[in-house]
Amino acid sequence: MPSATLHDGTRLGYEIHGSGPAVLLPVDPVPKEGARAEELRRWGMDPALGRTLADGLGDAFQVIAFDYEGHRMNHPAAALTPDHLAADLLAVADAAGAGRFAYYGYSWLALAGLQLALRTDRLAALAMGGFPPLGGPYAQMLQVTAAAHAMAQRPKDPAGSGEGGEYDWSSVEIAADGAQTAQFLGLYQSLTGFDETAAQSRIGCPRLCFAGSADVIPYGPEWGGVTVDMAGPLTRDRARLEAAGWQVRVLDGLDQHRRHATRRGPARAQALADRGVRGLKAPPPRQRRRLTGPAPGERSPAAAGRPRTRSGTAHSRTRGTAPGGRGP
């Protein structure tokens, strides 16, 4: 497998699927199998979603798929700042020979895409899922990651196996170590004071943001007693976002794990990401065009959501690893 050298000297493998305009997709392209796959399903995750997304977009794009989150869990960075994130993503693009490319990220990797857009003119399009470009819960995530880092020295298994019901996310303990949690704590510390409003005028590419309408997590006292709300900013600030050039979608009934009572949530969220990336093709130089309309099954002004991948995890609310929480 080809690889890229990241800012800390570690090497990250990537796969290329399809041909056409390049899309950087930070997902695990290798499906999980056996007991690991069953465990992921119990947590509401698709063990093959990364590969499904890569293959699904490969008919129209050159998809560069790489498990950045998994790499950072296996190789924690001594420092992980917005500059480091952008440098790492650009290193993958360089290694794959992508001069200009679109980017799709979920949860904290959506945040990474926003920071990337502020640091390069090579971005042809940006799709952010599960993290709002305005009204982002930076202060809340700083508290959650600080709590996760404090608890990293005493990991415990969450009560219950996940079968037969939903988890109480605020009571879940973490299974990460201090080096893993420290890098994400440092990331949110470095984002203290980040001016989202001023940043909007510096993004020059077509862009889409989306979240599930139920993507709201109240944390208990041990996690700082905060509420992490990814959906609210998209509805409250919809007019501001659209005025700033964003296409906004909120998928009804989906949360950070894309759970949906009808079990149609994953398919709807994946369809939105697929259609969104396809609609975010690079415009001619110095021009912009409006993005495509709502995906099938969406509520018109308020519908969107996102596919849940290992690279788009759940705000440290699973067994707490990445700032998006990585699942068991």
C-alpha cells in the first residue's frame, strides 16, 4: 500500500479507488469482519462504511481513502494543532499526486477539513458532517476531551454490551491511554479563541455542512456537565450559513451514530454524503455555482445527516478515544 509521511515522521497508508477529480476521504477503507464487525454494529456503526463510501464515489472520482483517525490512535502525535492537521492532509494529497481535491470529513475530521480550507488554495470543495462550521461546540469539546484525558488513567468497560438498547453515553468510560487523549486535548486547546465568523470569508470553494437532527449529547458531571449540540447550530444559524456560501442539511431523526428507528438512517446519510460530494465539484476558476438540492428522503429546509465512519466518530462519547470518540 502506498503511504504518505506526516508531520511527525510517521507514515500513513492510503488506497485509491476510481478515477476522475480527486476526493480526500479520511475513512478506514478496510471493512471489519467477525467479532469486531458485530461489536461495531451493536454500537450503531457500519463496519464496512469506509469501503462503501470509497467504492460508491469511485465511479465518478479518484477517491483517496486513508484511516487518519486510526493512525493517530496507533501513533499519537506529540502535538496536534490545526496546522498539523492541515499539513498531514496535504501530505496525503501530495503523496497521491492530487494537486487540487475535494475533502469530506465527519465529526472532528470535519473540523479538520475546515482548518484545511483556511490553509490551502488547493481545496476544490468541502463537505463537513457532524460538526458545524458556525456555532461549533469548541468550549464544550475542550471540557469533554479534558475529562477524557483525566479518565484515561483509569479505563473501565462500559456497563452492558450494547445489545437490546441504547447506551447512556454520559456514563461510558474510556479505553484510550494518556498519549491518545492528550493529542486531542491539545487540539481543542489550540482552537481556543478560533474566530469562526471571520473564517467564513476565507473559504473560497463550494461547501456543504450537515448533521442529524438528534445529534445532541448531554454529558454527566464527570464529563463537565456540558451538552454537545451539532444539530442546533445548523438550524439556528441556517440563514447565516447560507449567506456565507454553505449548503445546509439536517437529516431528521439521526444522531451522531446515524441511528434511526426505521433502520434507513445509514442509507439516507450515505446518500447525502454521496450526493453532496458529487454536487461539490470544483467550479470554473473564479466562479461558484450553487450546490445540488436535498437528497432523496430529506426534509426540505431542515434535512441532512451523515454517514458514520471510523473517521467520523462520536464526540468522545463512546469508549472515548478520538475527540469524536471512536467506538469500542
